[in-house]
Amino acid sequence: MQAPGAPVVVVTQQPTFRAPQNSNWQTGVCDCFSDCGVCLCGSFCYPCLGCQVAADMNECCLCGTSVAMRTLYRTRYGIPGSICDDYMVTLCCPYCSVCQIKRDINRRRAMNAF
């Protein structure tokens, strides 16, 4: 209910959705040697790396190694792909998948694009 004498606000333009710009992964799935620290962390403490990724994305720690996290990250940064692609990468090599996301986060952070 509006107070008497208050101006009437009329919405004349709907908000628009701004899709992220298209980009690509900063490194490939198997580019472990481009960041050996991430690779070692993924190899010896996979759950810790998953929690780091989730924390970087402001998500629940339990989600860091999931297909949903990979899909969220990919869509947030306009990286081409599909949920099926994300599922297959996560299924076939979950360590490489999480390492790729963490390397990408680190590189985007270094470029002030994260």
C-alpha cells in the first residue's frame, strides 16, 4: 500500500541478463606441469584441493570436486562446454578436473579477472 501523496514509481524497462564473455580454460586438463604445486596438492590431498576450489568460489566445501562445481565455474566465466563434458572429465579423471579448475582460478586471479 502506498502512502497518500507519494510519487508513483513505474518500471519502464526490464532488467537484462548480461551473459559472461566467452573465454577458454587457461590450461588443459592434463597440464599438471604448468603448476606443480596444484598438481602435488591434487595428488596427495585431493579433498583439500577440492575445499580450496569451493572456498574460492564461495561454495560449500563438499561441492569442490563435483560436476556441479565444474559446470558453475565454466558457465560463470563463459567457457564453452556442456554438462555432459563436465561429467565425463570429472568421471574419467577427477584429480585432473579439480587441478584444472584451481589452475584456472590462480591464473584469473593473477590477471585480476577472478
